[in-house]
Amino acid sequence: MAGLHARYEATHLALATRGGTITDASGEQAGHVDLVQFSGGRLRVAGWARADRVRLIHGGHEDSGCPHLRRPDVASQLGLVETLGFELSVPARLADLRSEAPPGLTLTEEQGRPPILPLSLRIPISRRARLLCAIRFLRDATLGLPAALGWLATRDPIFRARFKSRLRLSTPLASGPLEPRLFDVEPAETAQAEPRITIVLPVYNAFELLQLCLERVVSHTDLPWRLILIEDGSSDERVRPFLRDWARDRANVELLENPENLGFIRSVNRGLDRARDREGPSEGPVVLLNSDALVPDRWASRLVRPFERDPGVASVTPMSNDAEIFSTPVICSRTQLSPGQGDAIDRVAAEFAPEVLLSSAPTGVGFCMAMGRDWLARVPQLDTAFGRGYGEEVDWCRKVARLGGRHLGLPGLFVEHRGGESFGSAEKLRLVAHNNEIISRRYPEYDQSVQDFIAADPLRTARLALGLAWAGSLDPARPVPIYMAHDLGGGAEHYLEQRIEADLAEGCPSVVLRVGGSRRWQIELATPGGRCHGRTDDTALARRLLSILPRRHVVYSCGVGDRDPVELPQMLLSLMVEDGSAELLFHDFYPLAPAYTLLDRTGAYRGPPVGAVEDPGFSARRPDGTRVDLATWQAAWKAFAERADLVVFSRDSARIVSAVWPDLTPRLSLRPHRLRHTPPPLRPVPDGRPVLGVLGNIGLQKGAAVVQTLGRRLAAPGTPGMVLIGNIDPAFALPPKVEVHGSYRVEDLSRIARQHGVTHWLIPSVWPETFCYTVHEALATGLPVMAFDIGAQGDAVRTAENGIVLPFHPDADLAARVIDALPLLAMDKAS
């Protein structure tokens, strides 16, 4: 519990203070520290200085910040020519902040000025803050007790993940539930009298796009329609003559020509005034349509359907690639489309159940917004206070909302928006900034309502489905990768992120089907503009959503944590298309045995799981209580393996897979990982005592029992020192002599090792790692590295000049094997 509390406090305790004035040797102000903050295991210092360089130094770590981060606000206020703004950050622990050597700033002064004095930074450690953190820890640990008991009883990783989640020691993706009824289309109802819609379309330049916009209105509108065009004095001399010719022989088209440029809002108001000239039961909603909006086939009937069912509906806005809160695949993020993509996306939208996911929204978006006639009669015009445009539809929607009108987002229609064509992007940014201030003054609650909508995202399921349609429409000949992964973090997650980044760099989005969370399936779509995700227990829904992708490359990354993992191979097979490709990545050995680390119930590795293995750890319990033996498990996974390329990351992993599935050896390929960051080389401190650095987050399979025993045996005076750079499973308490640094970043590893005087590394893993990042990071420092002669860690130290191979036997005293090597450490240190 003490170890858990220490990790909880390091993660969640936040302390902050102001740092004070920076002075030079003459006593004049040379800068100011605006903030000193400790949070998440790092110390952050921000401020400004009249200096060429600022350095933050603490505990052997140093950060010199951004030398080009200027602060013109400070310079102008103080009458200075130029100042240096800085935001510096170094690793820190709570214990460091209590030490007698506080963090310090050193500054290199400008030439010709008095020297700037170093500044010591002390951050007060509030007893009240620590007490509140301890109370929150007890609360969270108590709420997580069922998960802890589940872990103790079953050793199922899903319980461990739930307990970490309850303590907020992991960072889950912000993901909400998916609506299972999205595709439940009911039989069509008897057709009612079709209303006639009135389309108000203001025009200013954008000649080439205008022609396409009008062609689509004519060919794709499936209701009786009337079009009111307002030509607003375009500077392009082709526009007005074209519109005159185009409208001349069309009885349902009316062209209004502004004598001069009136701007978007006044042009729309002319159109709205004319639209209200005709009233009657056959007159339907008025649609405000931009000339850069490209409507798809059968768009009108879908857009006006909500008005027929609810007289309280005041506006309806479809989904789009550029429509703020109605944008897909990422909310409030514009996505550029190629010709044909919009129609491909809308074909998926047309399959949605019409009434499912109709969502109340704080506003509509005027690029393509249907407006109820009754509500237009009550608020007949847009407010001209918004100048040439942007924000006027928000103002109209908020006025109508105060009268009781509802604004809906329509998931079942996708309208492509070539945003920015009418006014130009630079002008849009200026107008948006100015008009947002008006909205904020008039409707103080509006910004929060938008944030609430974004957080809840009631259109999440449609946004994800349409995002998948977008991904599948990018290049029909190129498969979209679908990665099955867990949510436990670690090396597999780092590798997955590297793959996703590489995919995006090549212009290909990626999909992750994640297991082990609060719902069985979480689907994530990674795009250049961000990610959208949703979760569900409905396997059929997950399959249906992923089937939107016409071509798929299915990749198994890791399924540890799933509630019924013997079903995962069949799920993977069901996602493959007939001529599709697949990969099976051996980040661990889950496809070979339920004990994914190949450790038996005693925590020992006894070789590849070949033949009849009687150990109960090599069978699995399904949710209904039945057990799956090893042979059944391996047969289920082999069905997928036979259709996939098998990828291993070390030679030892290849040997293990070949031992279990010798006939699949030709499908194996070896692809060692690349390091995320290569630490700079280190040299031991001359004449210092040996200090053994244990690297990584150490659980049972990572050798926690070895580290615990070793720490106790090295407690005597005169023995080598020992430090854990990382964390250890709280079930394995360490003696006070063993210092636990806590979480670290790889780029800080050499600094941390130098701070603790590390002379040798120990990688204590007792399972055959498939690839060991920590052993390669340790080897990169140049210091001697010890590891047991199994797995990827054994392969690595065996072939490295600074590697030390420790003999391994599952029933041996492994801590003694390390101690036996300690005289070699002393000899090596002396040499």
C-alpha cells in the first residue's frame, strides 16, 4: 500500500508557486519567474528574462529551453527591446523538492550589462495538499477493491488494468458508447404529400465551384424545389452573365442581383424575405445553402424529414467534412476531400436509421441548414451586426432556442463543403474572431453549451462510421490497416503508435480495435486531423462498422485483457476480406498460450508450450465458466496464423514460435524494433562504488521477486548500491536502502543514471521477452548490462560488447546468480 500510495502521489499531487523577480548584480530587474510547478513527476518553470540563455538545473538534470521564444508583451510593457520567454522542464521527485539543494536558474547575460544573479527556486510542499491526495488515494483504492480482489484470485490482466484505471494511473482515451441501432432501418412508411423546399443561395465569385453546386441542386434534389439566387456583385465578371443564362429558362429559379456588394448577411436576408412571399401547406422548410456546398443524391427528403415529425424543430444541419461540431471524421476539424469522396461517404450515411442519433445541438451551421418556416416567421432575418458573415446563424439559432425551438444534427446526410471558397480563409479567421466576441456577449452560456456538446458528442457513432467511410474512400486500391490491440500500454503500444504515425505519413489512416477496456471493443480511427473513437459490447456492431472499409489489412498486435480471448482469432478472420492480407505480431506469446508470458503458476518459464502441458496456468476460463485447454487454444489461434504473416522481433521468439507451430516456420519474418530514443553514452564515476541500476517498471514477469530478494541481500554495509529507475509492483516491497526513482522518460535516462551514480545495469526479466526496449536502452549507455540467458534480453546481451549473460534455470536462486556476478562488477570497475 505504501508503494501504491507513493506512485499515486507522484502521479496526482500537483504543487505550484510563483518564483519571484530575477535581478542583476546592480539590483535592477532582469526578469521574472511566473510559475514554478511540480506535476506528474516533472518540475516546470516559466517566465521571462533579459538574457541570452536560461538554464534550469535540478538533481543533475538540465534544460536550456527555447532560445527563440520571445515575449513582446513584456518587452513593450517595460520599454525593452527584446526579452527571452522560457518554459523549462526537468524530471523531479517529491523527495527531491524536500532536499536542501533546491532547483536553480542560471542566466547568461546580454553583453555590456551587469551579470544576472542565479536564482534558487523553492516550491512549498503543502501538508494540506498531501493530505487531500492521501484521502483521494484511500477513496480510489477502496472503490478499486473488487478489481484488486479479482486480480488476486485470477491473475487476469483485465482486473489489473481496471484497478490502475480506478487509481487513474493509466491514461484512457476519451471514448463514449456507440449506438447499436444506427443501422436498424425500419420499413418505409407510406409516403405523405411532398413539401416544396425553398433554397436560398447567395453567390459571390467562386465561379468554377458555383457551376458544380448548381448542377447538383438540379440533379440531386428529390423534392419539389424553388431556388432563390442572390448575386452579390461578384468581382469575377463571368459570374453574373452565367447566372442570368442559367436561370433564364428555369421557372423555379429566381435570380436577385444586388446593385452593389451587400455582403453575405444582407444577401441572405433578401433571399429570406423573398422566400416568405409564398406561404401555404405545400411550402416546406427554407434551406440556406452556400455556393461551396455540394449536395448528394436524395439529399432534400432526408434533410427535411425531422420537421415533419416534430414541429419544435427549428433547424437541421447535416454532417460534413467542414461544419464545426458536425464535422467528420474529427469534430471541429476540417478535412479536405477529393472528387467523389463526398458521395462515397454519403452512401454510408444514407444507410443509417433516419430517427436514430438525431441530436439536439446548441446551433446549426449555415453552409447547409434547413430552417423551419414557423420559426423563420418569428425570427425572420439574420442580424446584420455580424457584418459580412460568420456567426450570424449562431445568433439566429440562439434567439430561436430562447423561444423554444430545437436545432438538430442529422447523421443520415453528408454534404461536402469546400469551406472558405466564398470569402477566403484569411478573411474568415478575422471575421470569426470579431463575431465570436459578439456571440459571447449576447449569449454567455453558448461557449459552455458547445463544450458540453463536444464532450458528450451525441453524434459519435455516426462520426466514426462516416470517418471509416472517408478512410475507405481515400484510395480504394489500398487496404486500411485494422490493428487489434490492448489498452495496457507498454512496448506493444509504443510500436503500434510508430506504425500509425508511419501510416499517416504515407497518407493512410489507421483503425485500432482495442480490447480490455470498460466495453469489450473500442474502435479508434487515426487521421491527420486527430482521432475519433467509440466503445461497445456489441460484436455485431463492431463488425458492421469495420465492414464499411472496402479493403482491410488486419493486424493482430495484442489481445491481452479481453474477456473471452479464444474468440479473438475468429473476430480477426471475420474482418478479413477474401483477398485481404493480415499480420500476427508476437509482442508476447498470447497466440501460443493463455499464459502470454509463458510463465507457469509458480512464476517460472520452462520452455515453449509444446504438447500436453498440465499446468492450470496454460488453460483459460471463459465467461460462462467453461475451460479451454491449451490444444484448443492453439488450434483456434492457428486458424488465423495460417492466413497471416507471422512477425517476431527477436531470434529467440522465432525459436519459440517454430517449436509450437513448426509447419508455419516459413511464414515467420524477423523485424527487430527501432529504439524510440537512444540515450547518450555514460562513463562510470571514477573511484566510486558499484551501483546496480535496475531499469523499467518491474512486475512479476519482469523479475520483481528477483529485485526484492536482491535488495534485501544487498542491504549490508559495503555491498554495491542499488537503485530502481522505474517502479515496482507494490506487492514486492523493497528495503529502504534501494532507492526507487519512479517513472522516467527515455530521453532523461542518462541524466538520471548519472544522478544516481549507476555503474552497471540489471534487466531482471524472468520471461522470454519478445523484444526488450530497456535492455537496448541500457546497452546504448555503454555501461555493462546484465540479463538472464532467455528471450530477447538474452539475445541482446549475448551479442553486445558490454553485455553480461547470467545463467538461467527456472528453479534456481536467480538473485544469487546476480550476486555471483558482483565480483565481476567490482573487477570491471577497478579495471
